[in-house]
Amino acid sequence: MATNIGMMDSAYFVGRSEILSWINSTLHLNLSKVEEACSGAVHCQLMDAAHPGTVPMHKVNFDAKNEYDMIQNYKVLQDVFNKLKITKHIEVSKLVKGRPLDNLEFMQWMKRYCDSVSGAGHQNYNPTERREACKGGKDTNKKSTQTQSTRGSTNAPKTHPSRRNDAPPVHSTGPPVKTAKSSSTTNVSVYDQQITELKLTMDSLEKERDFYFAKLRDIEILCQSPTISNLPIIDAIRRILYAAEEDPSIVEEAQAMLLNQEKQLNPISEDVEEYKTQKRKSFINLDVDVAASATLSPRQRVSDASDVHCSGSPLMTY
């Protein structure tokens, strides 16, 4: 059962047209855009179709227009998720805005979940009857029925009564009216598709912008930490972070600041190394003297002592 699926899963590569076709065929609706389901009522009924009787449909509002009513629908959906132990996070604040990309991604997950539960089949489910108990459900059923009947009458062939005197066909030189109407409808659909694609692109760019802005904000907070705020590298990072214009020289200046700091620290390190070298030499000389005295014979040690005695050294006591 797919409760948590990765962003690279095949479910997130399902197109809008396939999602809309799945929603309309499953719930007998006539949605033309995925974001029309942003109220949460469609999601609730999809879960009711996957788990019949689990969703309290009398609490679902198909007539939700404002964010408050939409949030109530998502609360019902969240209760169903908790009851079924589904750990999928619902980003309500983004979905109720009606943004195409967010609603498409969540609906792609819904399709994957419902297909894994019911195997893409809801033979015994009557969506129209289940919507009767919802607020605004009857109006939704009427609208969907009228739209379906209008489409059926449009697609039906037209018959003309027979005439007594058949006149020869008259060919008009003007452009056909039906062709003009069909071409204008095609142009409108093309423009709608382009607008939807632009909205999706804009939403994707906004997500990317927010992601990198959050990263920069984290770096800024880290640089303000009292323990490291006075370090030279932090000053260099701030210089790049607060640059007002895109100037390559800013990076060079930051690098120069670090190099100057390294040069200032080098004399101190050289003095420390020289001190360590001298100390090491003194220890070596002491070890050599101890080793040399240890190799002397007892007679040589007595002669050395007598030499010191004869020379009147203050080291000898009487």
C-alpha cells in the first residue's frame, strides 16, 4: 500500500489529463482543472470510494468557497488518514490556495493510493448517491448531470425534415460558421493549456526560490552565533552574503581578507616552531651528557674529582 512514495516515483509523472479523467470517471464529475478540487471534498469522496463507509460524507461540504470551509473538509480527510494509519502529510495551507502544481502532486498521490487499494476498480460504488448526504452535493450532481446531457446532445447527429421540393444545393462563398466556431474553441483551449503550463512553471520557480532563500537564512543565523561571529572567515561570508550587486570582485576581496589573516598568523607560528626546536636541542644535549658520563670508568671519575679538588673548586667540601 503506497502511503509514502518518493518524488521520483512513477506516480508523480502522471499527466493532468489522465488525473482529470480518473476523477471524473470515478466520481461522475466534470472537472476541467485539477485545482478545482482544492476544496478537499473530492479528496474525501475518493477516499470514500477506496474505503466505502469510512468517510462521514455528511460532514463533507462540496459547496466550500472560502478557506475556512475548505479546512473543515481537510480535517475530515485527516481524521480518515489517522483512522487508516496513513502517514501522508497534507499541506492544507498550499492546497486551499488553488495552486495547480501543489494540487496536481497531491492528486497524483491520491491516484496512486486508491489504485493500490482498490486496483483501479469501484464497481459497487455509487458516487452520485453518496454525494446526496453532503452539503452542496445535490447541486453538484445537478451540474454534472446537465453538463453530461449537454455534451450528449452536442455529439448527437442532427436530422432535418424532408422537403417536398428538393432544391439544388447552394454553395456560399463566405467562410463556414461552424469552422470558425471550432477554430476559436481550439484557440481558447490552447491558450488555457499554455496558461496552466506557465502557472506550473511559476510555482516550480517559487518553490526553488524559497528553498535557496531558506538555506541562505540558515547561513546568516549561523554567522550571528557569538562563538564564531568574530572569526575572519565569518566576515568574508558576510561580505558575500550582503553584497548588493553581482560583482565578481566581492569574492576576490573576501579571499584577500582570508589571505591577509593567514599572513598575520604566520610570524606567530614561526616563533612557536623556533622555540620548539631550541627546546628539542637542549633535551638532546642533556641526553648526550648523561650517556657520556655513564660510559666513564670508576678510575676516570676519581681523577676528575681530584682535578676539581686540586683546582680549589667551591663544589668540594671538607
